[in-house]
Amino acid sequence: MNNEIKNLRKIADVARHAVGESIEKYGPNISDVVMQGAYGLPSSRLDVDVEKKVIEFIEKQGFEYNIFTEEEGFIDRGKEMTLIMDPVDGSYNAEEGIPFYAISLALTRNDLKSVEYAYIKNVPLNTDYWAVKGEGSYKDGKRLKTNGKKNLFIIYLGKKATERAYKLSRKARRVRDMGSASLEMAMVAEGIADIFYYSFKEAGALRIVDIAASYLLVKEAGGLVLDEDLNPLNMKLNFSCRKNVIALANSKLLEVVK
């Protein structure tokens, strides 16, 4: 495990501990809205509290990263690499006691395509995924490989879903939508699911903080990550970029999502 992944693991461990502390401290008030985040959306007490503790840890340890995060925005520390961070991906699940949420961390020099290191921690299960560009994806040290034959699709089917999403859902034997994009895309990377499909009628479904780590995880496991036009996905480091996202276990599944 190289030094950057070791650093990301340390950050993820601090974030996991902070999640537990916040839930225990604030109890039913954990979901209270306490500020407006960098994306202009309401931020819960959980999101703000965990993010603050993680940023404090990064600065105390002297890690050589700028920070791009959901609540505080871009923190320019004059470094070459930027840490794209979502300390609680699946906040609603965490706040409501649904055991499916994660910490998502990625290091880039520019944009989504430039992500070189990724780390995702499944908080309730305390399992770890990581990826290094050109060196593969792993879960708790075991190399990951996409499958493509599970007939399980992960599809957002809420009120903002497109008609294409509903049509796609009827092609699968099993469909899931669990509320943590990083973990759901990780399921494609580890061969549990064939397709991840988040498509909104208006604007875009996901932000770079949601999927920066899982993007590299899927790519390094042999999968594809595409936009709604089935072109290779890229996203900029800014707060206006939101896109619909498709992850596939292999290129054969392109015919399924067309």
C-alpha cells in the first residue's frame, strides 16, 4: 500500500470515528440543518460536524493536499494535489439509522479524469475499498474485477428519475437504489452489480464529491463510467457541475442502456 493510500486510510478512519461520535452526541438532532453548503444545498449537523473534524485532522497532520468538499468548498492550501472529499456519502441513511453509507476520498491534480488515488470506507461494515491509477482496485486487500452477469442493476427511481431509468429497470431481474453513490458504484467494481444508473430529468444527478473515488474504483476494476450520452465521464472541480452518471461492468452492457 503506497503512502497516498495510507494517508487516505488515516483520514477515513478519523471520519468514521467522527460519524459515530456525532450520532451519539446529537441523537435525534443529528439531521438538523445548520448551514448552507458550498453547493447551495442544506447541510445537516452530521455533515458539518464530521467534515470539520476531518479538515482539522488533515491540517494538523500537515498532509500536502488542497481540499474540495461539499460543505466548506475549495480550501486552497497551495498544494499540487486536491483531496475531493465526502465525509458522509449517504447522509440520510446515516441520520436515519440505515446501515449503508460511506466515506469517499479521492486525490486529483485537476478534474475527475485526473484522479490518481481513491479510498472508500463502508462505515457500518468497516470495510475498505481503494484504487491506484494503473495499479487496480481492491477491497480489504483483495483485487477487484467487474462481472457483468449478475443481472442486478442499481437505478435511481425517485420522482426526479427519467423515463429511460424506468425502462431500464424493466430489463433487470433485480433492481436496487440504496442512497450512497460511492458504495453503489463499488458494487459494480466488485462484481455484485452490472449497472449503476443515476439519471435526473433536470440538471444532473451527481456531483464530483459523490463519485470521484468510486469512478477510479470502477475504472481500475475493468468497468466503464459514462455520462448520459454514453461518452466517457469527466467532471470539473467546481460547484456548478452536476451530471447524470452510468457505470457499467463491461462494454457489452452498452446495448442494454441505449
